[in-house]
Amino acid sequence: MYTEPEIIVGLDLGTSKIAVVVAERDSRFQDAQIIGIGSAPSLGIRKGLIVNLEQAVQAVRMAVQDAEKMVGFEIDEATVAFSGIDATSITSRGMVSLGRVPRQVGIQDIERVIEAAQSELSVPSNRVTLHTIPVKYSLDGNSGIDDPLGMTGIRLEIELQSVIVPTSVIQNIINCVESAGLNVNGLVIKSLASALGSLTDEETRTGAVSLCVGGGTTGVALFSDGRPVRLTVIPIGGDHITNDLAYVLKIPISKAENIKHQISLILDENDDTVEVEARGRTKLLEVSEAVDVVSCRLEELFVDHVLKTFSDQNVHMFPAGIVLSGGVAKTGGIETFTTEVMNLPVRIADPLDSFQMPPGRNDCEYTTSSGIIRYIMNKERNPYRYIEAPIEVLRSGGMSAYMAAKRGGQQRNTKSASGGEGFRHFLEMVKKSIKELF
Ligand SMILES: Nc1ncnc2c1ncn2[C@@H]1O[C@H](COP(=O)(O)OP(=O)(O)O)[C@@H](O)[C@H]1O
Ligand SMILES: [Mg+2]
């Protein structure tokens, strides 16, 4: 039976540009096609945080209008990806008994074990759990269970990854996007969206690292056995490189930006000097000096910050290596440079791995956009893979979003109507998952 395709929209709130991605998906959530990506320069957003609401609203409107021109219809809702530099990713564990005799694991048992792991977390009252991601299940001590539903045992255990974000950050984002005239359907942290837009399924299973280096932030996602074991955002990006170049070479920011686009980190590929017009005078700059500045900042980012996010995870857990995305991944020679610094295989992301991209948008800068679509598809196909706090709960802040979604009306800070809405949302997710699985 033919059914009309549904439209899904993602909004990438970057620090350099805002992108709006529009996709059509079939009603069974099996497939999606990107039909347009609009974009506009980002304003009022610094290091992933909204610093000027009016400007940010204006920039979102421009990006939406650009996308609307491309697809030919009005856009009124979106799932929003944001940097969230204050986000923390925490691992917790839970265990439940299935009884004294072995029996099959049901949906309720999966819920119970998620709740058990959630109860191990203490979320400060000014923060909210945006993402709850089951990373690893084990049944009677056998780890590496991909999906325990329907399997038989007596003891179910889980390792959970929770992404906790300041409530005010989320509320400012919702406020901004809604003021620009869009309903917010959901939120996803940039490091997760970018990873889903740049890693292949095989890489996520083998173990890989997604590094999305944007203007003001770098999203880091470590994937192992198909699941994100850590999601972080580092407040360093390409704009720091531009500022360093302007400062060290004593040239204006716009010239520094140009030089950054021209040079290659592999020195032999550069001319020895480059002419720069600055303040009415022509300066001759040593290219090697510019390369040193860029290399120095990138090395700091990779070694001092990215490697630190690995903490107890060994680099050998990620044999598929690093996949670079974001505008900075277009820096000449960055693949070779990163391979040497990180001692892992490196490749530049190709959004085509996920989706056919519109002309001019098939570029590693747009992996966050394609990743939002892949995230929405994944979430709807299997609600226990990426559990996201219902928007009503995020809007009002308060307790752990998953618990709030389940308990609905009981939540203290939420009006009973919106709490009930949260619970209905949760039930809908469960129903969808049951349909999907049987
Ligand atoms: N060809 C290039 N070479 C080096 N840096 C680049 C190039 N193109 C874009 N960039 C840098 O990438 C950053 C923007 O990346 P992007 O992913 O669009 O950012 P965001 O997601 O934060 O909006 C900027 O710092 C920009 O200078
Ligand atoms: Mg980006």
C-alpha cells in the first residue's frame, strides 16, 4: 500500500553556520532521502552557547528561509543539534533479576534495568539528562548482547551512557528556535549527530572516533560495538586557529581566514612565501610560520583535549581510527597530520556514506546535518537505542528525563498536563518499538 512520505527536518546550530536539512522518509521509517539543505552564517552563538538571542533567532530564520526556497514548502518544526560545551557524558551500571528460573527478557525488564542504572546517577537540579543510551547489555554474565529482548536468562545487566546538559542551555536553544517560528521536536548533542553523519555502521561496530571540528567547538564521539561509549564537546575549533594566525602574523582576521584555507600542513605542498595585503601595505609572510601556528593549535586540540576524553578507553579500542568532519577537516594535509599526531588511521568524512546530498552540500561540513536525519531514523526504529528526553520535560527542566517521561504527572516541577504528555510520548515510543521488533 502506498503512503505519503513524511517530512523530517534537522537544524544544526553551529558556531559558524546554521544549517537546516529537510528529508523525506517512508512511513515505515526504513529509508530517508535528503531533499534540501539551507544554510546561513551563524550569529549570536559562541562556543555553542546562545549569547545574543535576537541575533541567533534572526540567523535561524535566514537558514530556514534558505531551506524553504530549496524545497518549495514551509518548514514548521525541527530536531535541533547543538554543541553544548557544558554537556557531560557519564557511564552508570544497573542490574535486575528476572526470577529464580530462567525466563525471556521483556520490554518491562529492559525498562527496569535502564531505571536501575539511571538511579545510580545523581543529576544536579540545574541539569537535565538529554540522552540515555544503552551501551552494553549482559545476560547471566555474558556481555556483548546487542539486544536482550526475547533472550532467556535470570540476571540482566546494563551499562548506560547519559548525556547531562545544563537546563538553561537547553531552554535558551528551545526559546531561540521557537522564536524563529519552528516547533522543536527533539534535541541532539552535536557530537552524536556528527558521528552518525560521518561513521559507517561497520566503523561504529569495529570501534571508531568521530571528531567534528567546527568553528568554535569540536564534537568527540567514541564508538565501540556499534554504540557511543563517550560523547563530549571541546570548546576549541577553527576560529581559534584563525585568531592565532591573526595574532602571531599580525594580520586582520579576514586575511588570516583566507590564509588558513590556502595552506597545507604538508609543507612541501606550499610556496615559501605568501603576499598579504594588510592595512594598505603588502606583507610577505613565510608559509612555514602559518603552518606552524595551525599545527600547534591542532596538536593542542588533539593531544591535550581529544586524547584526554578517551580516559579509561584505550586507543586500541578504536581500530577503525578517526573520522574527521566539520569545516576544519577541509584544512590541506590534515589527514596526514592527524595520522601522525594520533597514531591511528584517519579519513575525512563523506556524508554520502549516509545519504545522497544535494549539490554543493556533499561536504564534510554537512555531516552534522545528515547525522540528525540518521539519528531521527535510528531513534524511531528502535526507541531503546537512543532514548531522548521528551521536549516537554526539557522545556520545564527538572528531574531525570527518562524517569520523568515514565512517571509523567508525578513530576513536581512539571504541570500535570505536560507531564501526562511526556508519559504518552514514552508509551508511544514503546508501542513503536514493539511493532518494530515483532
Ligand atoms: N577549507 C578550509 N580550510 C580550513 N578551515 C576551514 C575551511 N573551510 C572552513 N573552515 C573552518 O571551519 C570552521 C567552520 O566549520 P563548521 O563545521 O561549518 O562550523 P560549525 O559547525 O561550528 O558552524 C571555521 O572555523 C572555518 O574557518
Ligand atoms: Mg559543523
